[in-house]
Amino acid sequence: MNKLLSLYRGGVEAWECDQMRHMNVQFYMSKASDAFAHLQNTLGLSPALIRSTRKGLRFKTIRTQYKSEVHVGTPLYGLGGVREVSGDLIVGFIHIFNAINDGLSAVYEFTADYADYDTDASLPLPDEVRTAAEELVDPHTESFQLKPFAGTFMPDRPLNHMFDSARGSVDVWECDQFDHMEMRHIVGYFSDAATHIINEVGLTREVIRSRNLGSAALDYHSEFHAPIRKSTAILLKSGLIDAEGKLFRFGHNLFDMDTGKLAVTTTVIGCYFDMATRKSVPIPKEFTDYPAGKLLKEQM
């Protein structure tokens, strides 16, 4: 039995690319979410069963690493598998490839639990799902293996010097059939926050354009504490963790304003690059000049 699963096939649309002229992180996430649906189906959680029981898998944590950018028209495919079943958690991965050269474009390493989509309660894995997952368990040593995340993760509590970086409400087209906000749109808020982070450190779009700079996320680590439902008012607060050499790190806290609960914490590593050469460059001095007392690392 081949334990490496074919989970996705598609391509990059023009409207999925941003001002950096590469596919935006939220659309990488949409393709990984599609792949996750195929993984659930392989484990016996068919769409019909999920609809009838209103139960299924959900992400608890996701580590995302972007390996190479892709542009409009690029054909993509996704492979994945199960690395471990740990208690009631499934530990797995999804890799997105550029089909032109078989180059690895994005890596998703995740943990997922089984949940009631109405009450949001975590449940024991059904025996048949556990059996199917255990039959697929493999270390997949031939596949790319992520190194440990650089630095500490954002804590699941508010920190000083975080600022409002996005604010909105959840529309019906941003939700799945169970009225939960889709992962793509959560990541979209993180993407929107990047402009506000640039403003916070004293950069303007005019300055960025004059220096011919683009920015790119390289590594994400996200933890999901509570689902976000349709019509919920949400607030994203962000802050700069640190910046040195060619890398900067910042953190996000996404709040459900209806309940006041922290729904998602995310830590991001990113870089700047020359828009012509597509090569990374030292981070702008505005980042390194940012007051040390306002860096989140002082509280982590």
C-alpha cells in the first residue's frame, strides 16, 4: 500500500497573486485545505458522513513553510500522509509542488483532532478513523522534513505593544457548511496585517516602491484555540517580535470579539526581497531601528 497520498491538483489563478506578483499565502492555505478534505475522505470521513454526523477532523496546529514562490498559471499538485497517531491527535503533512519542475513550494505539518462541529468539543477518534490512520502511519523519511521552528512561539495571552492590524466581521461566504470561518480567510487577515506592520515600523508604500522591495512570509506557526463563526466581529492584534540580518519575526493574536476569546495565535518569520532579482536583501533599517522596548520578545 502506498502511504504517500495524492491529495491535490490545480493551478495558480491571476486573482490569487498579490502585489508581490506571487501567489498569496491565503491561497496556498486554500489548496492545503482542499488537500485536507481528501485526507479526511481517505480516512473514512466522507463528505456525506461529515454532513450527517456534523463531526470531523479540524486543525489544532499548523506549521507552514514556503520554499519557493509560484506565479500565475503555475500548475500545482499536493502530496501528503500521516506521520503519527498520538492519543486522539493525527499528526500529518501536506506538501504543495510546482508541477513544472516538481519543486517543493509549500510545506504544511499539522496536528488535527476529531470534533463536534456544533459544540466545538474535542472527541475521541472513532475506532474506524483511528484504524485507517494507523494503517497509513509512516515516517515518510523520503519526504521533506522540517527543522525546528526558529525562536519561541507567540504565547496565548495578550502582550504589551501589540497594535490593531485588522478588524472585520465574518461573512457567510467566508464560512464552511457548519458556519465556521474557513482557514483561507483566517490566513487572509494575517496577510492584510503585513501592511499595518510596515506602517508601524515607519515605512510607507512609496518608500517600499522607491526601494523596489517586496516582502514574503517564510515560516508560520499557528495554534487554534477556538473556531470563529459566521457574523462574528473579529480583531487581529500584531506586534514585531524581533528583526535581524535578513529576517524579521512578528506575532498575531486573532480575537473573537463576541466572546472576547483568543481564537488563533500565529508566529511569522519573513524577509524582504528585490522585486527585480527576486533575491532576499537585508531588512530595512526601519525594522532594526524599531524601539527595543516595544519588541514582543522582551515579554516572551
